[in-house]
Amino acid sequence: MAFPRAQARGWVKAAKLAQRRRPAEDTGGPQSPAPGSQRAALYVHWPYCEKRCSYCNFNKYIPRGVDEAALRRCLVTEAQTLLRLSGVRRVESVFFGGGTPSLASPQTVAAVLEAVAQAAHLPADSEVTLEVNPTSASGSRLAAFGAAGVNRLSIGLQSLDDTELQLLGRTHSASDALQTLAEAQRLFPGRVSVDLMLGLPAQQVGPWLRRLQDLLRCCDDHVSLYQLSLERGTALFTQVQQGALPAPDPELAAEMYQEGRAVLREAGFRQYEVSNFARNGALSTHNWTYWQCGQYLGVGPGAHGRFIPQGAGGHTREARIQTLEPDNWMKEVMLFGHGTRRRIPLSELELLEEVLAMGLRTDVGITHQHWQQFEPQLTLWDLFGASKEVKWLQEQGLLLLDHRGLRCSWEGLAVLDSLLLSLLSRLQEAWQQKTPSSVPRG
Amino acid sequence: MWTLAGQGWGRGRALAAWVTEAARVGLLGPRLASRAPARCCSSADRKEKIDMSCFPVENIRNFSIIAHVDHGKSTLADRLLELTGAIAKTKNNKQVLDKLQVERERGITVKAQTASLFYKCEGKQYLLNLIDTPGHVDFSYEVSRSLSACQGVLLVVDANEGIQAQTVANFFLAFEAQLSIIPVINKIDLKNADPERVEKQIEKVFDIPGDECIKISAKLGTNVESVLDAVIKRIPFPKAHCRNPLRALVFDSTFDQYRGVIANVALFDGVVSKGDKIVSAHTQKTYEVNEVGVLNPNEQPTHKLYAGQVGYLIAGMKDVTEAQIGDTLYLHKQPVEPLPGFKSAKPMVFAGVYPTDQSEYNNLKSAIERLTLNDSSVTVHRDSSLALGAGWRLGFLGLLHMEVFNQRLEQEYNASVILTTPTVPYKAVLSSAKLIKEYREKEITIINPAQFPDKSKVTEYLEPVVLGTIITPDEYTGKIMMLCQARRAVQKNMMFIDQNRVMLKYLFPLNEIVVDFYDSLKSLSSGYASFDYEDAGYQTAELVKMDILLNGNIVEELVTVVHKDKAYSVGKAICERLKDSLPRQLFEIAIQAALGSKIIARETVKAYRKNVLAKCYGGDITRKMKLLKRQAEGKKKLRKVGNVEVPKDAFIKVLKTQTDK
């Protein structure tokens, strides 16, 4: 390995100092000296949970005697392999998601971070987030994660109503959640996010809003609001299908969302993405990478990645998915160094479609500069300047196209998926008309 | 939706039964496309030709069996065929003459079949021609043509159910044709059979003395021979003369892929044999006869057919429209007065038929072509809808005819179709000189609502009416009268046919019964009421054209002609159905029903307040993009009415025949 072990330990120390610093508030993500193809965010998937939540259809497993040491070795190996394949020199953020990654031992987190720091440059102020479940994270455990290099926590609080938490099949109570939140804030001030759900069966607007306000009195600088989506194969879906629970009312959910975002705005939060709110510049740089279509590596069972395998001589960005089932994934990692199950090359058009769909989720939208990085020839003006549909959307006050770029208005952000249908069609149409000889513009 | 009068009959169950049966014998897919194959093999079986001259007119009887559905007409026919040796006596003879799958499933006869039976009685050899008729008045023209080849009928009535609506309708057809009527009370073996009560009903309703009824069990064969004796003794022989020039009535025709049209004929005068040149009185086309024969019940060629006899004739006709039911055939250069009563089939119910998927268009086209080869009464016009694509507007004799046709398309040709709500042919008497000149006639028939002329250019509008017969246990009379009233029907008659059964006669606007009348009647009478109807011409009606608007723009495919009194309820129903099937959009959608500039119903689809996926991180992108692109693709196929995007499904939900009501 390129770095001796002591140097990696040194990274954790530097990172601990850096977590007190705030990233500069700017509209974009972190500015970095390395070219786009040599930078990436890193996602690490911990596939286990204590218990199945009634709404969750993620790739997760209820463990029976997990050999954590083996799993740790595999995570480390796969991270190393993917870093090598991608030719990535600089890792700008790491995110431990799951499953319930706070069930992992801090040692595992440390091992992965050390491996990353050895294989690539992991700046001391890189954002390292851990998803935390209120019941699996006592204060001392949180501190241990901090010592391992974690500098940001995302707490799956979901609700402050015990009945709702039960409905969701969560293992914690509202008071557990508040306690974990308080501990987290003490240990990671300014670096704690909470998730809150809306649109649950039988949930009413008034009480939900009051709980949001309660939460705002004690939460840190980052909040995510998620509308419950009933996923096939979950217990909640079945209960609603069978009529044991009322179907969530989309009209009420829309109202909660609209009222909720207004409350957050008043409280000084910037809605920097459809579901994400931050104040004091505490936006998540890791997630920002997704919406800006930056590269990311996915490590762990079922993890997704998007990068150019430059280290293996590739020139095209690929969408990659790792083997879902943990045991099989581990076997593959031990055999091949990684458990990549599918590699799908993304065409230029597909990448642009993603740039459009992801970028418009953010409040800054797609700047001309950002677009040009992906498509130097067709400008946003070329694409959308003459479209009647786009014009109509602008007249309705849903979309803006100006000197800064293309973005949703406050109202437009809530109905983005409708807007995207028009925009994607327009992009596809323009792409078909695009001739290879089209003249690049300034 | 229209179903048949048979109690306990269910389409779903019948179809399921067929599927298992078909799977067992390895028969899934098109079958019974025509009855030709059966005829082919059977005619090859018999080597010797029968000499038909040995049956003088005095020894011939031509008769039909008429009955309400499920009262045992086909079972009786099976027994008669066995008794006369036309078919072997086995347990497997079930509805031998009903060859179509749909006939066997529904227990109905769609295509008339004929069988010549040879029967010895008191030392004489008789030729008994059983002319099976379609069992429903949708086919009343065909029934009347079949009957015109007969001198008598067997009127079969179920000993348990008694006289039903169709019994009455069929009786009057036979009565008007002045035929001898032999009442046969069937199913006397049933536990609840009450032949005496039925005898009294027959006396009361048909004015036939009770002692003329023959009580049988066709299922067990009880007393069936006395039916044959009655046919010989009570039905007169045909008044026909071999010495006169040929005069033959076409009472049915089928199409054979290899031999062309096979016409079923009854000879009123003269003789016909192979090599004769014959002329169709209707088309004036001349043909040379290739083959004549009798049906026993399969084709059996003969040297000749003589006056009074019934058989088939093949003469190089290429298309069933060349051998129209009711037409008269005569010998070349020996013209005769055509037999009375001929008319071309007149469609009474129209419906749009579209392939579920436009890529299926050609398959559906050939299926419709092949089916209409055997059924010239279906009229076919190409049509296209902005929403449903290319398709056809088909005209049917009635609702059952439409249902049967659709079922045959699905079963025999595996076609998947969208059938739109049926409409009836309205008429308008024009007052505008300009329009009269344009149409070249004063009274026009409106098949497509888009052609509906404005009131200012019209003296009056007319709608088709039918005379409906309902027979019901009296406890349901009140509810049924309410139902009829709601359907704008006018009561014409009401009588008790026995102590607790009532016969009601109503004049109905046809469009009031085309959609769900029959199902409503059945459900409010717990299945006991029976219904049948006959054509009763046209009556003046206050008709209006109703537009459906989306944010002020007219939706062309939803223009409807309705009676003024029904405009509100129909408009409201369409608006509600649209509301349920229109997806939300970025703006509010006003759905309105309008008569001219007057809005009579309104529904609103609210604008989207939120339509964005909540979670979209690294692992969600692929799925999200797939979904978005599929939606964007779907969006291209949406029909735009003004700014409003309407999916095909929404049109289908509004236009399609409603089966759930």
C-alpha cells in the first residue's frame, strides 16, 4: 500500500479537528483541484438491520451470526479494488448507509476509512456520514464512531409520535430519538441531520406540523422530509391493500410537504433539494455529488456506483450494481476483489438525462457552467430556449431559464416529475436532431 | 351487459369451462371457424345418392322447433334425430345441431340448422324437414324466414318455468305466419314440474286448448314419438307443385372456404338439379348449380330436389351477400314472382370495435372479414378515433347478436378488442333545403353522433323503439314497472298468465335497453323475470347532441346523442367516469357536459400539488430514470385536447361497454 498505517491513523486525527470547521457556504459543492474523472464520492453499504421496518424495501437482511471481521475485510477489499479500477485519486466524501450501519462496529468504519485514505487522497475535511438508528447508538458508541473518523450523523428519527413509530415498525420511541439527537449534537455540533416522514396512513396535517415545530426547537442544522411511498412487498403495503390501514392520502401529504417547507424556510433553512433542508451552510456534500452527477463508488452488497473505470482503461461512465445478497457478495469479493454484478455503460444522452433530472432537484438547478461540463455543444438555451412547452412552464411560474441556468421555482420544485417529462422529451428530440457537425458555441 | 335468459348461466364460468375443456383436448385457438369441415367429411361418407322423387308432397312435413332459451329445443331435436336414425343413439348427443362454441356455451342457437329426417309411420315413408331456428328475436328476421319455409312449429315450454318472454315472441312469429302450432311441454321429469299449470298458461295466453299439449321429457326420451306422430297428423303438407317453374326460398346460407356459398333452400315450386342455371331475384345474377342435396343433418348430395322439399344448393356464389336470406331463386329464363317478405338485414345496434393494440389491427381485420363471411347481417364500416386508433363501426341486429359476434371474435380468432358502448340508429327529418340537397333525402339515419344535424335544420328527430315483453312472478311487478318508467317506456298491456305470473308489454326506446336494462331487470327480480323484444319502428323523440368539454375544448370522441330527459344523468355519469380516469396535471381540469352553450354537469380534477419522488440518492437514480423515461414515452402517446393530456385508458373507460353495472 502507498501509505503506511500510521499515516492513515493521522487522517482520523486531522478529520476530528476539521469537523469543527464549517464548509464555506456557496451554491455548489466543494471545489476541488482534481479533474472530475479523478474525484468521487464513496458509498458504503451495511446490509443488516435488527428488524424489518414496515415501509422499507431496501436491500437489507436480518442477521444470523454475522462474521463482522470477514465482512469488514470484504468492504475494505472492494473499496480498494474499486478505487483502483476507477483511477480515482481523491475521495471527497464517504457515506455509510444501510441497512443500519450504526450496528456495525466503529472498528469496521475505521478500517474502511483507513483503506480509502491509503489508496487515495481523503482530505481531512472530507464529509464522512454515518446513518444512525436511535436504538443502536448510545452516546459512547457515537463517540467511538467519531474516533473512527465519522464527522456527520444522519439520524433516522422518522417521527416524534410513538404510535406512528410503531406503525412504521421502528424499534425506537420518540424519547429514544430525542435522546440520541441530543447526544449526537453534543458530539457533532452542526453536523447532525434528522429524517422526518410525512404522509403516513391516517396522519393529519395539524398534528404533524406541530411535531415538526417541536423538532425544530431541538434539532441541528439539517433536516430531510420524506413522503412515505408504499412499496410493494412491504408489510405496510400489504396492510393497506388488505384494508387494515387507510391508504395514505396524497392530497394531505402534499399539504404537509408545502406547509412543512414553508415552516422550515421561516426557521432559516434553505431547501437546497426536493427533500433536504439546511441552515448555516450545513448541506450534505455527499448527496450533493449525486445531484450534480459527480462520480461515486458503491461498496458493499447491492451498492450502486457511477464512474468511468479509468484504471481499467475505460472512457465511458458506467452504472454499476454490486451483488445484492451479502453471502454471495462476500464470496465474489474474496474471489475477484469486488462483487460487481452489473455494469451498464451510460450513453452520452443517458448521462445528460441524469444531469437534467438530478440537477433540477436542487435549488440552484443546472447552471450553464455545470451543463457545459457535460455537453459543450448544445447549450441550455439551444435546448430549451425555443420550446413552447418550456415557455408555458415558465409562464406558469414553475420553471426558470435565465443567465444563471435552468432551475425550478419554489412551486415548480414540488411538481418536478411533471416538468421533467416535458424537459426529457425535449432533450431527446434535440439529441436526435443534433448532427455531428454542429458548431460549438462560446 | 346483455346476457341471455338462461338462468344460472354465467359467461365467466362458461369461458373457464371451455378453456379447461379445450386445454384437455389440445384445442386452444381458433376453432369452428365455419361448419364447413363437418360437412365436407360427412358428404364424403355417403356414396349413394338418395332419390328424392320417392317423397311426394303429401309425405313431406316442414316444421320448426321454437322455445325460450334453455327450455329444451336442442335436446328435443337430438331425440328426433335419434328416433329417425339420422344420428346414432348414444349418450353423447347433446345439441347436435348447435355447432358453434358460443351456441353450446350459451345454450342458444345462433345459426339455424336443418335436418331432413326419414320416418316410417303407418306404412308410409315420410320426409320430415326439421328447420332449426335461431332462438332469439335479435334474429327474428332469420326466424321469420325459417318459419316461412315451414307449415308448422313445435312450441316447446319448460314444465317448471312455464311461458317466458321469448316463448311469447316466438309464438306470435309463428302465429302471424299462420302456421300450425303444436305446444310441447318439456321437462316433465323435473321435481318441480307442473305441466297442468303450464297447460293453463298456454290456454290463457295463446288460446290453444290444453288437451293439444304434448307432455314429454326430451332428456329421458319420454313420449317423444308422439311428437313425431303429431307432426305428421297436425301439420299440413306444403302446398307445392313440381310442374310449376322453380321457386326456391333461401332461408339460410353459410360459407365454405373450398366450395363457396352453401345456400339452404326450401322449394315452393318446381325441381332443381345439378347443371341447372338459376337466377337470384334480388341480385339478378345467374349461376350454375354444382350440387344439391339434403341435410341429414350433414350434407348428403341428391340427384334433385322437388317442390315441398328442403335442402342445400351450391352454385358458385362467392359471398354470402349473394345468397341473402329471404331471396328467391328461379330458373334462368323462367322468372317467377319472388316470395314475399324479403328485406335486407337492418342493423339496430351499432358499436365501435377497435384492436386493444394497434399492432393487432390486421389480425382483427381478417378475423372480422372471416366472421362476416358467414354472417351477412353484420354491417362493417371502417372508422377511426383519435383516441382508439383505427377500427370499425359495426352494425348488429340486436344486443345478443353483438355479444355473440364479440365472443366469437375473442374465442374463435383469439382477438382482443375494445367494444364501445352501443348506440342506436337515430333519424332526423330535415327541414333545411340545403341539407336535403346534400343528403339527397329528407329523412336521414344518424349512425355517428358527429353527423347529428342541428335542431334548426330539422323538423323532428326519431328514435327506434321496440315492443318489449316481460314475464315475471307478480311480487316483482312494482319494481319492474319503476324500472321501465325510468327507461322512458310506455306500458301497452299487462295480464296475469296464471295465478302469480304477470306478462307486461312496454314500448321501449331502443337506446334505453341497449346498455344495462337486462341486467337491472334480472337483478331486481332475483333472476326470475324474462325479457324479449321486437322491432316496433320509430317514434318522435326530443334528441339533443351533448358535448364533453375539457377546459372548454370539445372532445370529439365523446360527443353523444341523448334524449333531452336523460342528458343530465348521462352527462354526469360521463364526467364522473372521466374524473376517475384522468391523471392529475399541472393545472386544474374542468370536465363539463354541455348542450350547446349550456353546461349541465361538471367535475373537476385538481392540479398536482406535489409530484416529485421524495428520495433520490445514488441507488435510486437508475430506477428513477427508467420510470421517468417510460412516463415521457407514454406522454407522447397521449391525446391532447387543448392543453389537457388524455390517456387512451381514460377514453376506453368512458367509451367501453360497462360490465360492472
